Amino acid sequence: MAITFVVCIGAALLVVCGVLGVYLRNTIRQASNQQMLNETDEYISRIDKQIQADFQTLETLAIFMGQQERDLSGSFGQVLHEANQRNDFISMLYFPVGQNGIASIVDHALQTDVALQSLPDEAQEVIRQALAGESSISRLFKSEYADERVFLYAVPVYDEDRVVGALAASDHVEIFSDILDGNGVLGGNGYIHMLGTEGKYLIRSQRAVVTEPMETIFDGPYFAADEAEGVRLAMARQESVFSSFQYQGRTYQCLLAPVGINGWYLICVNTMQESSRAAYQITRVMGFAFLGILILILFLLIYGYTVIRKNNRELFYSAYYDRLTGAANRKRFVQRFTECLESGQPLSLVALNVRNFKFINEIFGKEYADRLLCFIKSILDQHISGTEFFCRDSSDLFYLCLKQTDRDGLRARLESLMDEIVQFTEQSHSDYRLTLYCGIVLVDTPPEGDAARQATDIMAHVLFALASAKGSYQNSLWFYDAQLHEKEKLENYVESHMQQALETGAFRLFLQPKFDLKNKSLGGAEALVRWIADDGRVIYPDQFIPLFEHNGFSVQLDLYMMECVCRQIRQWIDQGLTPVGVSVNQSKLLFYESHYPETLTRLMDKYSIPANLITLEILEGLALENVDELNHKIEQLQARGFRVSMDDFGSGYSSLNTLGRLNIDEVKLDRGFLLEIAGDPQGRTRLIMSQVVELAGHLGMDTVVEGVETASDEALITAMGCGYGQGYYYSRPIPAAEFTEKFMIASGIE
């Protein structure tokens, strides 16, 4: 009975061991297969990007050639030859429709009168496809000039919508060597070969464990004779194949994956010895050594636990840590941050950013930028203590969870941290001045409700504070407080209610008068928008216009305000009043819309008002991008009767040179001129302002000065020869109906 019991127990243990062995083997194999599949997908993507980049180069040249006179023996041929010398192609060919072509080969003279039939069949096929309007890539063929196997790109050349020729370029398959022959395959534990349609080697990795010379993968140890035919059939069907092979006493796993181009394949080999081998040996030993079954099972369990734990550590690292710096990633940070909130302990959340990191990346290069990020991580390691932690989210954004909540101490600590990070440029012997900025949220009360939801809200708050700190040009910090909270709530309200406000007419037309300084009479008005919420609260333009310019809603609002102005002018005319001209601000997004002049003209026609009553105000920033294009659009508008004014001149980068190059009707001088003159009446600003007014007069432009608030302001600008004044001295912006009553109907103003 005891023997039977022991036998049953032993048999059960053997079954359990066998099941565990199979489980371990399948788990490890599946993980390895998935890793190889992900790796080959990445390298296939890189190959595809290389090919697409070559196609882009060729298509760009094709566009240029489509615009040229195609004298194949003259300058056109020289252009092709020079283009070939400046790129990495072996040769370039051009074949006009129905004619012989020309060929440029590196280190050879230009060849003309090349017959298409003289080329290899593979090259003829893709060139004919290009002549039919289809870009394609050939299979490999032997090049007579390069003395090696090459492939050919071919793209159509268009003259307007008509294919007039085919442009082709050859390259050798070794262009993919740098992509495949690196140390990063499977984290340094693998290598990749590139194969042709019959399993022939196109590119062999220098890191391969199988180094014997062979023509195809079927000549080596990769596939046994009984499975070779099945692999060939799978390759013919462009299917992936997982397998394993023995070589010099070690077992390796491999994957054949189609590239998707010309029947090419990648074979990825995992050079790490198959981890389940020990499990198989243990299982077999347990079958023969019944007496040692418990010890062997224990060994298997320990071994399996070790393997799984190792794999779990690697998976955990991949899932929760940043590969570049080694810092935790956002996912891990949010988990820990949520746990801290649930515990109710006071803490502060900090968002740290490098100012102009994109500029650093572009100017100094990715390697320099990566070293900077790793340096920041090392400094944060030194400053983080106890249960504090941090992460790198994306690019140059770092989050820190600190257990310190007193503002002064936290400010001193973060300023010290930023000062140490800034020293990176000194260690790198760079003259660039590195600056950083921080957003900070203090959390000193336990969460109410869901901690995960609160974590999301707090991380949104800290980014809001970070954006507020961004404006400075030195190391800066910004604490999230009630004022920022209200600003954030307002921005959320604005973005969530803007469409409804437009539909319900919550955007109201306000007008501010412009006075003619010569006869002290009303000379026009500027249209301004106010958002009157349902509760009667007034939302001012500086609270919503920047958001609308960012999200594109400014186009709809500008057109809405333009229609409000047209409707108001129509009412004046219908009331028998003499209308005055109205200036309307125009955003960059609307100004550069393709049908912008036509859209405005339709509005004028709809309300039957003359276009010369509308002055379109644009910001000076538009002139910095493309003066010629801007003038072209201005001329289109002026031809339809509209007047164009440059608003806020002098507030940014405007110059007298810019003013002289623009064909505008009016220039509005920023109120900053008057503010500076008030502080220094006889200083340089007064001289500059008077010269701008004089220059504008010579150029035939009207001048409007904003910010006129006192009688002395009016006297000053009148003495300078300015045409119009606008500001609180005359009136604040008021509703259109009040403007009509006060300035259009009344006999005058006080």
C-alpha cells in the first residue's frame, strides 16, 4: 500500500513536473518569439523608411525635371549627371515616352541614346511601369557597371498632368547593411540576415554565430532537410516562419519574416541559448531517477522561478522605465503618485522642463541632447531622498513627487537643483546658456473621492503652472494657486462653450471710436468683441483670443464679427445715418485662407455695403514671414475696395524697412509709444514716433495712435501730424447700440 502511495505520489509529481516543464518551455518560447517578431517589425520599418526616403529623393528630382526642357544631349543630361554625383545612387537614368534615354553612372561619362531594350529585364519592367504612371522598385539584377547585384527605383516624370518620361536610379542592397549589422538586435543577443526570394543571402551580419560560407540559408544548420521544403513554400506565400536549430551544441531560436518588397526576407536569430533546455533535461532525468524526484522538482521550481523572475524584471523594466535615462516612465510614476495620494500624506508635484529643448536638439544634435537628459536624471537622483521619486515623461519633461510642501524651502531646493543642471553646458564646453522652468502643485490635504482621478487633475494643474513659468528667460518656478485655478477653469469653460456661444450670439459687437485730429470729429471706429456669458459675466478678448488662435476657432469668430460689422453698417444706412468706416481685426489663420477675399466680398454683397467702409487690421507678425506673399494678398483685397491697416506697430519686431515694403493703407502705432514718451518726454521714443508718422505720411498711409488717454496725449500726437487718435480719452469700447446713440445720432461729444 505504501509503495502504491509513493508510486502514485511520484507519478503525480512527475506529471506536475512535466506540466511545469511544458509550461516553462512554451512561456519562454512565446516570449522569445514575440521579441523576435517585434524586433523584425522594427527593422522592416527602418528598411521601408530608407526606401521611402530614396523614392522621395527621386520624386523630388522628377518634379524638377518635369519643369525643364528635355534636351537629352544638352543641359538636361548634365543636370541628371550632376544630380547623380550629389547623391548615393550608383546610376540614374531618364527615358522620355517613346524615345531612347540617357544614363549617368558614378565615375563614368554620361551616356546618351540608351535603348530600353538594352537594359536587364528587371530594369525594363519598372521603367515601363513608371512610364505608365506607377512608381516601383525592381528585383535584384547584375549590374554591368557596378559588377554587383543592384535594384532599381523608377518614378514617372510629369509635365502638368501628363507623364512625359521615367526617372530611375539604381542602388546596391548593401545600403541596408548599416540598418541590420548593429549591436542592438534583441538587446545585443541576436543578429539579422537579409535574404532574397530563394533564401539567398543578400546581407550577412558580421555578428552571426554561423560563419561558414554558404549561398542560401538552406545550406547551413538553420533548417533540417525534412523542414526545408515547408519553409520554401512558406516563403513563396510570404509567410513568417518560427523555428529553432542546433549549432555547436547550443540551441537557438530564429524567425523568418517577409520584408514585403521583392520577396525579400529577414532571418532573426536569438543567440541566447534556449532557456527551457535545462527544464527538458530535468524532466528526462526525473523519469529515470525516481528516488531523486523531489530534489529535481525543487531544482526545477527554483530554476523556473529564477527564469520567470528574470523575465519579469526585464518586462517590468520595459514597461515602467525609460530606456534612455533609466528613470521611471510616466506610467510607473502615476501608479506611485496615486498610491501617495491614497495615503493622505502631504506632498508636492513638480514638472521640470528645459527651455528651447527642441532648439538644443536641432542645433547641437541628438547625442548632445540625450547626454543632457541623462545628466538631468543623474542630478535628480542626487536630490531625491527617502520616499520621493521622479520620472521622465517625454522628451525633456520630468515629473517629481517631493514630500516637502513649504514654499520657501521648496523654492530654494528647486533653484539649487536647476543651478546644478545648468552646469551641464560648462562641463560640455558650450557657450549656450541653458535655462529651465518648473511648475509646482502643493497637495496638503487628503484626496476626496477617487485618488486616480485626483492624480490626473493634479498633473493637469502642474502643466498649467509649467506653462505659466515658461514666459521667463531665466530659471523660473511657478506655483499653482487659486488664481491659476480660476484661469484654468476659465480656459476649460471657453473651449467647451465657444461653439455654443457663437450659435447663441454670446459674442457681442463693441465699438471704440477713432477721432480725426484735424477737425476733432468722429473719424471711424474699431470693432471689438466681448463674450457675454449666460450669467451676465463679461469675458474679455485676452481671455479667449489666444486660445482660439491656437485651436483654429479664430477663423469662425473673425467671420462672425465681420458679419456683425456689416449688419451694423447696414442698419446705419437704413436709419438714414452717414456710416463711418469700421476697422476689424483679422487673424493670421483667416487672412491666409485661399478664398478669403471672395468670402469678404460675398458679405459685402449680402448687406449691400461698400467695401471701402471696412478696414482690415493685421498684426505686424504677418510681415515677418513672407512680405511678397502678404503684399499679394493685400493687393487682392485693395482691388476689391477694402482698406488694410497694420495694428500694434512698434510692439514687436516691426521696422521702418518693413513699413516701407508693405502696401498698406494705414498704420496703427502701439500705445507703448505714448507710455514711453510719458516717462521721457524729450527722449528717443518721441523722435522715433515722429519719424514713423512722417514716413507713413510720405508713403501715403494714414496714422492712428492707440492708447490716447489724456488731453496732453492728444496734443502731442496732433503736433506730430498724426491723423487719428483712439483711446479712453474719447471713449472706452461700448456696445454698438450705445455707440450709435452717442456718436452717430447725438450732435457731438463732450
